[in-house]
Amino acid sequence: MDFQVLKEGRFMPDMSVRAAIVTASGDGDEYFRNFDAPGYFFDASIGKSVKFQGDFFQSLRLAANAGFLCWQVSANTQNDAYMYGVKAVLETRLLDVSCAWQGYTGWIGDGDAPMVIKASAVFRAGQFRPLIAYEYGLRDYPFHHFRVGVGFVFGQAEALFRIKRQR
């Protein structure tokens, strides 16, 4: 569930709180360590956008979140973790560039403290949105992800995009 607590205004940031429950999809002990295990989390996010008057740069959005995550590790044990993250998104006439640092830290200490940094660029090409993204694991996440993709904005959503940008 997502609840909007504050709506962004001239001086007021956006703020929302979230609560989620993860149900188990497996019935054996081998599923407990992964997020096939039951768990839940709560978090709060706050963000503020700064609009620019120039032709090329349109806005800069800064956001942060913090929360609590809990998941089942074995039949009698759960792991609790605090979650955190910060993100910046620069929106320009040609592309949106974002960078984020996020993770969570559990108390058991068995690889339960992944921390990552992510960067992406989403280009504007008519209704197409080609993208490139890279994710680098800083701690307890030994993977590096490089993504290339394309999105498509369908009719009405594109019209709403244009209306919002013209304001």
C-alpha cells in the first residue's frame, strides 16, 4: 500500500509511506533465505523537484527513503534490516539521467547487507524511450548489471507528458 502524506508545492516536498507483505511461494527450507520467503517492509520517501527556466535543462529531482525490512531466514529465525536510499534525476529536453545509492543492512551478517549504486539514461525519441543503465554492487552484491532497452509511451500518456511540460 502506498499513501501520499504530502503533495509537492512551492516549498513543500512530496512525501509518501509504503507498507508491503511478501508471501512465500515455496514450502521447503531452501526458499527461506531468498525473497521467496515470507516478509514485510515499511518505508517513507521524500522528494523535491526544482524546475529550470532554460530550454535544455527542465528539472532536477532529489529523493530519499528510509525504512524497515523483515524476512524469514529459517523456520524459527527472521532477519531484520534497515533500508535506505537517495536518488537524483536530471530531466533535460533530450534525456533523463538518474543516479541512485541504495541498500539494506540486516543483523545476521551473512551477506544480508547489499548496497548498490545505479545510473541510467533514458532518451527521448518521439514516443520511444531508449535506455542504458548500469548497476554496481558495493557490498554483499557481487553482480554488475548493464541494461539496454527501449520503452514506448502510448498515445494518452504522451499527451499528458506534453501538457505537464508546458505548465
